[in-house]
Amino acid sequence: MISNNDFPRLLRLWSTDRHTESWVLGTVYKTTGPCYRKAGAFMLFNSLGQQFGLLSGGCLESDIQRYAKEVMASGQPTTICYDGSDEDDISFQFGIGCGGTVYILLQPITEQNSYLQLEALAESLARRESSIYLQKVMGDSAEAQLLTEADQNNSQYLQITAQLGSSKAKLLMLETGAGRHEYLATRITPPIHLLVVGGGVDARPLVGMASILGWEVSVCDPRPANARREHFMSVDNILDCPVSKLPEHWLFDTFDAAILMSHNLQMDAQALSVLQGSRADYLALLGPQSRRASVIELAGMQDSELRIPVAGPAGINLGGELPESLALSILSQCHAVLHSADAQPLYQLSPALEQSQ
């Protein structure tokens, strides 16, 4: 099982063998009570018995595989339900203990159903476009539709977007040419794109952890001894341009977050300056507060002029001093900021908020 649940990566895995193996798409379309995954979670199964992703905490996947084989054989979609509060349900017998109920849709991915529009979805994500993925929940045939940014002025797109609100996924009754049916509408967005300025030894665990999270990672370092591909095998892009030239790179407008760790005051100052013109929501700087002040001064700026606040020293107080601990600390802070979370311990949350996690 590959447990990385980043959908773009799952699609790349599927794309490699989509014509040589039979495939089934598993989707959580509804939950009640506390559940490990929520509506809009995806997983792929193939005829070799391989599983990509997770629809639970790893407890139910082997059982779901049984149903996926039946879907491959019949070519018909099906739905299954696991009730963690029912003593007679298999999920209760597994001793999962979360007490929630999860509803799962299994759809065959075939040429006859246009591969559930997964090829078009992969292309949209490759262009870093957001889209809305529609899956018909009930019926004898597996159906899916894709609404991309090109459909933003489409009345159906606007209607679905309004109904989704801030939710990632929601069951909606939609009118189609075949009548009125229930669809799961899921908002699909490109992965978080992290820029790391500095390709030294301490950047390696940070880049590796960010890749495990499913983020797209770019490393920028023009110094020949740094950011060498053999040390950054998981990184998506290595940019060897001068930091001052970053705004001219086509990736510049795609950065969601940036971490400055070049260990060079001038390079960090240049990066801080140019990234103020980016769309990033998180900007972090290694080193103590005195170094932060020096970098801002070298950039010819003042704190009050920073459009993107600089987290420096970077990270949250987790303890530890090795590069791996520092990477965990910084990425935890970055993750919380990008997801508008306060990094509060989950046991301190109210039950309602806890269930939404």
C-alpha cells in the first residue's frame, strides 16, 4: 500500500498503468460522527491487488479491496458502509473504536466511462488549476464530470460553488440530461507549492518531509555546491537562477509558502524582498531575531512595510536542535498557517471541532 494521499500523485501512479491493469476509484462520499477520513477522500485499487491512498486509518482497506475486485469483475459501481457504532458491523469488530460511520463509493475506471474524467483532472492539476469533480453516487453506471476554471462563468459551476461554500466536498442534488440525481461535488486544488531558498545539508530533511506531505517543492540556490539533484531526489524543481531573478520564472506566481535558509544574509535579503511581490501566505526565515532584523534591514525594508509577515525565528517550539527537528517545527507552523489552524492540541478542542479535524 502507498499511503500518500495526495491526489495528484495518486493520479500519476494510475496514469502509468491505466491501460494495462483494471482500476477502481474509491471515494468517501459521506461520514457521520468521528471518522479518520472525510468526504472527498480518494483511493485507487488495481487488479494486481495494489492499493494507493487511504479511506480510513488503514483498518478497512483490505476489506474494501474485496468489494473493489467485485466492481472490477462486474463493471458496475457500488456503495458500502462501515458503522463503527454497530457491534455487528465489521468495522466495530476490527476494534477501530472511533464510533463514526463512513460511506464509500466504488467506481470502475474504464474507457467506456471516459476514465471517470481522471485524465482531464490530471491535466488540470498539472496546469495548477482548481476544479470541481462531480461523481454520481447512485445508479447502474459509473459517471463523473469535471468543471474546470474555464467553466467559471458557467451557471452550473457558479451554482455548485455557492452550494459548496467553504466545504471541500458535499452531496448535492443536480439536474442533468438524464434527470435529477445525487452527486458528490469535490473541490480539487493543486498541491501546496513550497519554495525553499537554500540547498544546504539542513534543507534536505525539510524538503523530504514536505514531499511526504504531498507538497510540490522547489529549491532555489545558484551556488554550484548546493541544491544538487543527488541530494534532493524528491524535489520537483531545482532553480539555479539568481534569487533576484525569481520573479521572472514562470513558477513565481505559484508559490504558496517560502522558507529562507541559505545561511547567507545577502541572499536571504534578496529573497525576502522579491517574495514580497509573490502570492505566498507564509514566509519563514532561519536564525534568531537579531538575524531577522539584519535581513530586513539589508532588504531596505521595515517590518511595517512587509506585505507578507516574516516568521523568524522560523517554526514552533517543539524542542530539538537537529535539522530533522527543525524541519518538523517549520513545516508544522507552515501547515497550520496555510490551513488557517492555530496548532492547538486536539484534546483541547470542543467535540464539534474535534470531529471536523
